[in-house]
Amino acid sequence: MKRNGFTLIELMIAVAVVGILAAIAYPSYTEYVKKTRRAEVAAVMLENVQLMERFYSQNGTYVGATIVGQSPADGTAVYNIAVDDAQTNDAAFVIDATAVDGSVMDGDTCASLSVNELGDLTSSDNAVCWRR
């Protein structure tokens, strides 16, 4: 008598193979997502530097400039971006990006990024966060 279908052993082997593949693929996927988010926030911050410089050329001061307040610019925020008022005056500015609590970047090496009017990029690991 011939039986059709999977045996329990065949099913367990298939589940084990899928589990091993998932264990390998998931960390790679999350690291890819983090790299993408880092590149995205870097682009938004450099866009904000351009906005600040444009405001300065029109008004002679950085105080009062409006910037893009989150990354990504549309959708659910992964980073909040703000001008550091304590370090911003007529001749200088600092823009800070901080990972949103509970986002994929929360607790990451690049959870906090900064850039100033000179283009100085600051983070806990510039080589990873700013990809320079």
C-alpha cells in the first residue's frame, strides 16, 4: 500500500531548514534596514544644512530658520531632528538628530548624530554613521 504526503521526519527537517535560514537572514535584514535609515537621516541632515545656509544668506543669522524635523520626512519618524538652540546664534548652528524611542534605531550606535555650520559631522562612530 502506497501512502501520499509528508512524514513527520520530513516535516521536521523542513522546519529546521527554514529556522536556520531565518536565523541567518533576519540579523542581516535588520542591519540592512539600519544602514538605510542611517543614510536617510544623513541626507535629511545635510539638506537641513543647506536650508540653514540659505536662511543665513537671506537674513544674516541662523536664528529662526525652519528645518525638516524628522527622518524620514514623510511617514513614521525614526529620527527627530532639531536645531540646538543653545549652540545656535548669528554665526553658528548645530543640528541634532536623535532616534525615536522604540524605533529600529533606538539603542543603535548611530542613535545620536550632529552637524554644524562648518560641516563637522559628529556621532559615536563617524565611520559607521556617516559612511565617509
